Amino acid sequence: MAAANSTVLLPKIGTQAGGKVFQELNIKSGDRIAIATMYGFSNDWFFASKDNGVDAMQKGDISASIGLFDNGTALNQFPGAGITQFNLAGTPLTESNIINEVPNPNAFTTLPAISNIIKVTLQ
């Protein structure tokens, strides 16, 4: 559920519920589930399933299977404050690096555990 009159999924802050996305899937034994979604105001960071995703028959919280990655296509800047970030009306400065997991701490900040940023639950 996005914020009113927008497509923005708000974070959970204090007692606020935060945004949610639901997806119904038809699965069978042997299927795997993987996700990918952008990390808010960054040039090219994204959350994605690690390794080969998870067994689609698994139930419960799979947040520990998610990592934060750098796509390697745009120069890294402090998320939400870089003057060349597209979402801040800038033009990203390109780079060409392989996809890597974002270190924590990194050059800009120390992040909470990924499972405290994004929660993925299979029912």
C-alpha cells in the first residue's frame, strides 16, 4: 500500500506501519522465488535475493535472503543527497563496474541490518 495520492512506499517509522506490496503467485514444488527492488534515493543500489533465491514452498520471513547491491552503472553518492542523482533532478555520472554487494559500513553511512530495512514474508 503506497502513501496517499502517490506510488511511494513509505518506511516504517515509530508506530507508522510503512508501505506494503502484495503479490499472489501460483507455485509448484521445485519453483524458486527471487525479488529485486530499488533502494530509494540512490543512483543504482538495489535490494535483491542472494544466491538463487528461495524455495517457493518455504513459508515465513525470508528477509535474511535479501542483500543490498550496487549495479555499478552510476557513480556512488550519499543516498538522497548526491547532486547527480536522477531522482534529485541530476544527471548520474556513469561508471562501469561489476555488480557487487554494498559494504556495511560503506563510504557514506552505516546501515541497519538489511532485514531491518526490507521485510519479505511468504505465506
